[in-house]
Amino acid sequence: MPIHLKIGKNDLAKKVVTVGDPNRASLLANSLLDYPKLINENRGLLSYTGTYKGERISIVTHGIGMPSALIVFEELVSLGAKAIIRFGTSGSLKEQVKIGDIVIAESAGHFNSSAIRQYFDDIIPPNGFSFDLINTLVDNFKRSDFNFHVGPIISSDAFYSESKDLALKLSRLGFFAIEMECAGLAMIGWLRGLKTGCVLYVTNHLLRNGEEMLDSAQINKKMVSVATNIFDALTNFAV
């Protein structure tokens, strides 16, 4: 059994949605899953397994930042996960990416993260997500009411270091949004033979100094409907 996720191997579904916030894991499990079962609460990494439209799916908390998330991703692989989608929030780095929009990441850069560097030393890994899973997500969001974008995002290790100058630089470099864990998931995906994807709900705009930021109540109103599209994609995806 893994050290941090006290999950029995048969309790984890092959298809997993991961989130940073344990409260969000509970919200999604109780809103979307039939017969949700709490399968882990060790270290506050609340995790559930249930069924969605007859498909077995797990929802697992990975915490904040790549060091925490990488531990969870590795342990999920050891428990038999075959496809993982990170579902989280992000800050926009493009004028056309508005608050309330969705970003489906095609790849994830990072700031030479020490967590990723520990795996590869001086080699820079290709942090792209699974093409077939990205396509499945895009097909589902095309049928939704959400405005969505597909492009590169960047993962940051230091939330409070993000400034408008940095946001402008990242925007000029072509990144659509910034968050904290997706690059780690992409790296684990191709390293361990895992299907991966990343769907981000935009809650603030860094080009505007983040003054327009949705609060948790506003975010939670939308997270269930966004997650519905992710779960629909997983039911149509073969692993």
C-alpha cells in the first residue's frame, strides 16, 4: 500500500479526476457520483470512488503544488490508475481568455521546477498531455455552454511571486494560463505510461493584477457543471 494514500488497490478506479482542494473533491463526489465511497482521508487527501453513468470513476485530492501532487500521481499509478485528469482553477495570461472560461491544456511549461528536475537532472522533459484524451475533452466541451480554449499553460511553484510583469512576459511567450500542478502530471504521464489531461477553470486575470477574482462560492457554483463535461469525456474514453 502507498505511504500517503491509504487506498486499497481494488478501491481505486482506473479513471481518476484529481483536484487540489479536498472540499472540491467532496463537492464533486456528492454532486456527481452514484454511491460515492470515501476511500482515503489520510493527510487530508480526501478521495472517493463511485459510478457516473455506469462508469467507475475516482476523485482524488492532490494538494497544492507539484511536490505534493507528484506524490499523489505516483501513488495513483502504483494503485492501477490508467487515466488521470487534473481539474483545477487558474489565472488567465491572455486577454481573450476571460474569467469563467475553460482552458484545456495541450502542454505545460514550468520554471525549472526542482521537483521535476529531481527526476531528470539536466534533461528537460516533454510536458505534453495525451492527444487522444485532449481530443475527447474538446469534443465534449464543444457540446457545452462554456467558452473554452486549447493551448499551452505554465505551472508555478510560488503562488505569491506572480506579478503583472511576470504575467506580461508569460503572455508574450504564448502561455494561456498559470496554475501549480499540471506540468508534474504531464511528466508522470509519459514517464509511467499514463493517459493524462488538464482542465482549468479561469477564476482571475493576471494581466489585470488579479483584481477581478471569483470567490469560493462563485467558483463552486460552476465547478460541478464543468466537471460534468470532464466526467462525460471519461465515460467515452477507453483505457
